Amino acid sequence: MQMQSPRFPSLMTLVLAALLMAGCSSTSTEPVPEPEPIEQPAPQPVPQPEPEPELADFDSAGNVLGPDGRPLTRTFYFGYDRAVLSPSDLAALELHAQVLRRNSDRSIVVEGHCDERGTREYNLALGERRADSIRSFLLSAGVSARQIETVSYGEEQPADPGHTESAWERNRRAVMVYR
Amino acid sequence: MQKISFVSVVLFSACVSLLVSSATFAAGSLDTIIIDRGVDEPIRVAVVPFKMDPSLMSETNIADIVGFDLARSGQFDPLASENMLSYPSSRATVFFRDWRILKTAYLVIGSARVDAGGRVAVEFELYDVLGERLMLSRRYSVARSQWRDVSHQIADAIYEEVTGIRGAFSTKIMYVLARNAGSPDAVYQLEIADSDGERSRTLFSSREPIMSASWAPDGKRVAYVTFETGRPSIVIQDVNGPYRERLTNFRGINSAPVFSPDGRQLAMVLSKDGDPEIFIMDLATKSLRQVTRHHAIDTEPSWSPDGSSIIFTSDRGGRPQIYQLELSTNLLERLTFRGDYNARARLLPDGKHLVFVHRTNGVFHIAWQDLERDNLQVLTQTALDESPSLAPNGTMLIYATQDRGRGILAVVSIDGSVKYRLPSSSGDVREPAWSPFLDG
């Protein structure tokens, strides 16, 4: 199960090619620091009473855990007017794909969001494109379509109610909600 | 004789201003602040404070409501009551010479009294001062609850008699009031207020977002988008009745509902088959017809006034631009070429002019385009201007913008000369939709 899906490398190539073609706009710093994918020498998570293998993927607070036992980010950010995944997000998304492949009874809702610039209905469509980018990645990584639902909120539910560049950066996002 | 001494003028105007301010605070719906006063030489009109029964003195004087309506049009400059030389309420006490001295072109006088049945009898007369001629005279019998309705009807009648254009003061404005959007305490309300921002009431309230409200052409129903099911869905609802129905709740986007001019069909955006496409629903049979087929974003439909074509936003050319689709022939034409973001278009009642959201130098404004001459004019100067909606007489448009980080509504005349703002003290207001003419 830890093996990569055979379609995964070609998808990586596709995504990277798309990024290059799109000119890869946003090189600014991530508004929220990603968890370091470095192997942690830290102690193992507290042993669970039921050592079922799938329990290690989630903690009692509902967090999705990476191989190092730390919560995986569930929020992914996008450039202005863009719906292309950032290359730096692909490793975390692949870890989510592994979790979903191992836990076929779990499903997710991917919420797409936009900043306030642009018309509301166009942003509703753009938010759907962002959620669909995540969905396409997960499908290509072998996750069942039955496990993924998308919903766009457009610009209606900002993470940051401000009207600055940094608020807009935080609002252009897709969020994976596990159920 | 109704010549009034200085002292009584001061007392009277103090009384009027007290009434106006108390009415403003009591209603608390939308405030109205005039920014630019309109055309260079507005029509000078005097609307004399109506003679009112003592039992009606708790109401705002009809003359104040009428005068404020006319002032907001930008085409009229009502004379302040403290500058009047007399306060006639019948022809016998009108001295045209006084009004000529004040350079008043038109004079409005009137009265309101409670009749034996408890209804309010309102009458007014409109005079041409230079010609010393009665132009219009009307009487109304209304319930007291219709006080502001009859005032707006009087303003409509005066506006039409003088300008030849049907007045739109008796119309309503629908908008979304949002508090704490995006937070766990978020509340969204669909509100309907008078065209002057007064008397708002809540049509629907939700913890989830509300979007894209639009009016049926008879003004009796509205359609809007709610997220109450966990995803966007289209709802149709009576304005004054119990009927409420969820029309669509497909996977993906269900949004941007707009009634056809005959009220029998609803254009909408659905992404149930993968990407956003424009569909038309027959409201009697609920059957759906897909009218766009493109993998790009197709959204924000609106109808041409004759119902023969759909105007919509598409990024099929790489950037959002406005297209027109002829429904009988499927002939598609791109309408906008200037700038890299043109969206959410509405046609004027003449079918030859377009208003839409236009991005220029990274800033979003409302623009106006003559489709025959192909000239584009930017109507607004603020940032993040969106959701333009036309008054049914085509003279004004209302839109959403921001003022010091707050969502407010604003109105601009189609010639750009008059501007006023409608903030709400209750929260962010947005997505205004001007009602059609409301008869009766």
C-alpha cells in the first residue's frame, strides 16, 4: 500500500508542466508554514489501546497524521486567479492520498475558496476549480472517487476577513475536511 | 395668508429635522448619504411641507420623503423648507410670484388627514410656476401603514410628469446583510428595503452564506442561492407569501438564478456534469435545458429584455469576458474586448447598453458600454465595485462596494452624475438587486 500508484509519476509531470506553462505566479512565502517533512526522532505517539493499523492515521482530535506522527496540513493555497497546485504541496497531498487509500471507509469534502477580488459568481466557479485540482490529484494517486466530494464557497467564507494582500493570500485556499 | 415669521420658520424647520432624524434612527435599515448631487443644472422644485392632521404628526412629513426621492435622482434640486416664504397647502394660498423669486420651476403642495373610516386621505397638486398652471392633481386613500408607499407614489408621479420618464421610487432593493462572515458566529440575511433604504425586513436568515438573489419580473417572487444543505442550492420564494421551494441541489455549483422576462423560465449555473454550464429551467415543468457547452467557466447569465438571448461570463478565451448567446440559433458573440476581466453583465432595458464589472489596473469598477458604438465608460471610482443592478426605468444602478473595510451599497446614475451610498449600521451589505416596477 505504500507503493506509489503507477499513474503518479506521469501526473507529477503533468502538474509540473502545467505549473511551468502557467508561469508559476506566486513565489511569495506561504501564509501558514507547512509541517517539516523531516524524519522526527521524537517519541512515537502515545500507544493506542486498539493497535489497528488505520488508527495511526488519525489522532483523537481528528487530525490526519503523517508518517512522522504529526498532523498533516489540510489547507492548500493558490495564486491570484489560479487553480494550479503549488509544487510544494504535492508531498503532503500524496500523504493524504495514502491515508485515504488505507482508509477506504473515510471520505473527505474538499472546500474551494477565493479572495474577495472578482465577481462572486465567477469566484464560486474558481473555488470549484481549486477544489477540483485537489480532487484530480487524489484520483490520480489512486483514491476512489466515492471518497471525495467537492464544494465551492467562492469568496463567501473568508479565513481572514481583512482586505489586505496577506488576507487575500490566506483566503485563496482549498481545505480538506475528513468525515 | 400663510406668510411665516422668521421665528416660526426656525421652529418649523427644527420640528421637521427632528422628525427626519428620528425616522432615520428608528428604521435603521440602510442610511442614505448623497455624495454627488447630479446634473449641472438640476430642476428646481419646491415640495412644501404637507398640511397634516395632528394625529399624523408622528409620521415623517410626506414632503420630506418626496423631496429626498427627487434629490436622489440627481435631476432635481428641492428647495429647503426653511428657505420657503410661505407654506401653502391649497391653491388659494399659492402666490406664484414668491416662488418665481426663489427661482422655483415647479411647486408641490398637499395635505394628509385621517378620514372617518380611519384611513388616511392624501392629496397633492403639482404646479408649473412660470406658467402658473396646475399640471397634476391626485388623491389617495391609504392605510396608515402605507404612509411611505403613498409618498413614493407621489414622487413617482411628479418625476414622470416633469421628466417624461417613469419614476422608480416605489420600487424595492433586495440585498444580503452579512455579519461575521467566515466565522462560527456568521449570520447571513436576505433583506428587502424601500428604494430609499428604509423599512428593511428579513426574507430569509441563515448561518450559511446567501448569494445571488434576483427578482421575478412581477416582483412577487425571488430566487437566491443558499448553502443550508452544505452546498449551494437554488431556492425560489414568495416575497409576501408562504411559498418556498428548493429548485436544485445537484452535486457542485447550483447558482446565479435569473428569471426570464416573461417569468416562466429561470437561467442558472449548474456544474453537475463537471464544469459550470448555463442551463434554463422551465418553472412549470422543472425541466432543464443546457445552453452552453464548454469546458471553461460559463457563469453569470442574464436575459436580453426580449428574452431571445442570454448574456453570460466565460473564460473560454483565457480571461473572463462577456458573451451573448442567441437562443434560437445558438449564435455566439463576444461583447467585451477591453481589459482582461469583464464579468456579471446586465443589459439596459433598451437592449443596447451593457453594465458590468470591469477590471482596470487591477481595480474593479462598474462600467457601461454602448454595444452599437462600442465605447466603454467607467462609472465608479471606488475599489472592489461589483454586482451592478439597474433600476427598472434604466436611469440609475445600484452596486456593492467597500468603505473603510465595510461592505456598503452605492447608487450611481447611468450618466455618472449623481452618486449616493447606502451603508448599514448592522453589518456588511452586498449583492443588491433592484426590483422591477411593483404595481399595486
